[in-house]
Amino acid sequence: MQNKIGILGFGVVGKSAFKFFQNKKTKDEFIIDVWDQKILDTDSQKLLTDKMVQIFDSTVHPLETFIQSHDYIIASPGVNLSDFYAYKDKFVCELDLFADNFKKPTIAITGSLGKTTTTKLLGKLTGQMSKYPNSAWVFGEKHKVNPFIGGNVGVGMLEVDENHEGFDLGVLEISSFQLEFSKYFAPHIAILTNCYPNHLDRHKTMKNYIQSKFNLMRYQSADQFAVISEQVLCNEIVDFLTEELQSFKSQICFTFTKKPDFQMLKSLKINIDKIFYKNENQLVCFDLKTGIEQVLFDLSFLPEVTFIENWIQVITTLYLLNADMISLLQYFKQNNNEFEVDDHHHRVEYFATIEGVDFYDDSKATVIQSTIAATKMLAEKGPVILILGGLGKGVDRSPICQELAKISKLKKVFCFGPECAEFSSIACKLDSLEDIVLNIKQIMQPGDQVVLSPSGTSFDFYKNYKERGQIFKNLVTKSY
């Protein structure tokens, strides 16, 4: 009897899963159906009908009925399954499928902020560092390392060739939705960049959100590593966090931007293996088991392509992979000015100077912490005019007003969209982004910096954050 596999959503993940099963030698043992919330484009419809795959329209076929009628379900991250936990035994996580088929070491990155940049930096540097022969990589003494970069960046993680020939390492960006139903995926190194309130419209509570993030580390073994940001310990439910961490088997490593209170860390009763922290311009490793402290890396030669918090986790991960730190420093000394990270669009992206005013697109800022960080960074250079908007995903965004009020160089704040009431104490509300751009034209002065950094998702008016950012750019260039 053939098993029925249902794919929910035919985006990047859905297409990746479809291709994965189509390439299986045992594909005659199962039937694939696809359900989507929207009408598929012509090419997708043709692809599926040519393979005799039935397409289910959400307007005709309710999601629960589709789930009930299939043996296994693979869901795209955008499909909300929070009301269908009764069927969780049917849900197959793409991460678990990846783990079944990719037998090389994997670095997996999750977090509220910084995961895309961290993923791209690690993908780039593991490839570049393989040119230096002194690194005794965990995957063998190879002078050329070819990383597979996938998940939320690169390509769908199931797109990689079934035999994985030519790849030495997987570098994956993972969302909380992808981790929600993971049952055994265990990367060699799991990185948690931070954990701010986010996606509470889906996860309902901060506890549920963190539990999903911690699934990245839950199934690791004693020879694997969990690299966790100091910010996680600042969370409002720190007691729950420490209880979760106490159950992990992996080697837990915390990263700090300054020397931490070691006695405080010991009092948490977490089995912490190592602490990596910034001391002046040096990255220092302190082994809590042996008491040995050593300087690993001179951070002053790092290019300014991301925040120091991300860099500390990147260098820490390379160290845990046995990359040679002297060679890494040599690489940055030689390439600092030319070093770039691919596709930095919509993340504090400078795109124009008009009448002495610099314009930045930070449309990817979908949480308040990202907007605060971007505003502070720009304020170090001069006055800032900020544009807020978007949807909060179930998160109360009003605390941003108090934080922004502390930034002396913040000249003016505008907002637009259905949730402007949250910003009423600090922002001027206008009906549209176009109205804001025209209003800014009247008040801006040479030396000002204008940034769209909404602090919320784009789904109030736009398809995604990329469309929102591009429309902002078009409005600026058209209106000035």
C-alpha cells in the first residue's frame, strides 16, 4: 500500500521537498499531493500535473481535512500548524530528512536577529579558510572545503544532491517554524544568535518560541557544541531557560561582548564548557572545566560588515571547527578592505545621497531590537530621520518608544500602517509611505540620514520585506 505524503505550501521548502521525493529510488512507494493557501503559478501547476501530482486549493479543501487524509505531512514554514497539534505525529520536519541524508558535519544557525549574516559569513569563511593549510578541520585535513549553504538562505536544504558528493560541510539558517516539529536533527555546531520576543502570533508565548529555538540543541550529543549568545540569559524567563539548558548533553559555549561574571554563570548550574568573550580588542576563551584562559584572536582587523556580537560567534565557531586562528587573522589582514558579504540588501543598506542627505533601506528590520540597533549605529554619524511601520507578529512594540527617546541624534520619527498607535508617543503618523517620503523632503537638511527600519513585518501592505524596501527606494528616487 502506498503512503500518502502531503506537502503544505509550494514555495522554496515545498519545491525542495517535492524534488527530494521525486529523486528517491523508492518514489513508487508513495503518492504526493500539494496543498497551498494561494493559487499556484502556471509553471508550478505544469510541473506538478506533469508528474501526476494532485493540487488542493485551500478555498475548496480545508487544511485539517487535507492533513487527516494523508499519512505524512511536510509543511512550509509559512503554514501555521499551531491549531493542529493533535496530528503532530504525522508532521515530518525537513531538518530530520536532511539529517537522514547529509552525513557530513553541519553548522546550524537560528535566532531572532543576525542569523542570515552569521550563516553567510560562516559559509564564506569556511570556504576561504580552506586555502590555508594549517587548519586541522573537524571533517579531515583538507586544503579545500566546499560548504553547502542552505535553509532560509542559499537553496532549500533538501535541494542538495542525494549523495552529497563534493560537499564537506553544511551551513544552514533555520527558523523557529522549521524547528517546531524537529524530532532528532542534531548539528555538529548549533548557534543561537539571540532570542527576542518574535512570532508570538504563531507561537503564542515566549516559552513556546524559545522551546522551538532550543530544538536545535535538544538532540545533540556530548561531542557536539551549542554556541549561545549572552543575550539569551537576559530573557524575562531566564529560570525556564536555565532549566532547559541543564538538560542538554552538548558542550555549551556562551559568547559575550565583555568579560562576564564567572561566579554568576556558575550559579546558574548549567554545565557550561567554555566562555568566549571580548576583552578590549581580543577574543578570549575561558575553559570553565580546566580554568585555562587563552587569547584566540585580534578582533581589531575584522571588517565592519556586521555587529561585533555576530563576529564573536563566527570566530568562536571557526575555532570549534579547528580552523587555524593565525591563518584566519592573516586572511583578514590581507582582505579587510575587499571583504564583503553577499546580498546585504535591505539591511541598513545605503542606496542614495540626495542634497547631502544619506538614505538607507533597513526593511529587513522586523523586530524592535533590530530597529534600535540600526538607529543607534547611524546616530553615531549624525542626525537620523526614522520610518516605522509594519505588523508586530503578536509582540507589543510600544517599548521601542522609550528606547528611541534615549537617542539624542534621532531628529524625527514617522510611522504608517495599522499599528501606529503603538508609536504614538514618539512618531508622527501619516497615511502612507509615499506621504512620509514627501514630508521628509520638506524637513531634511544636509548631514541628515533617513532610514526605513519598520520594526515589523511587511504583510500589512506588501508581499515581503524586499518589496517594501524596493518601493521605498523607488519613492525616494522618484520624489527627490
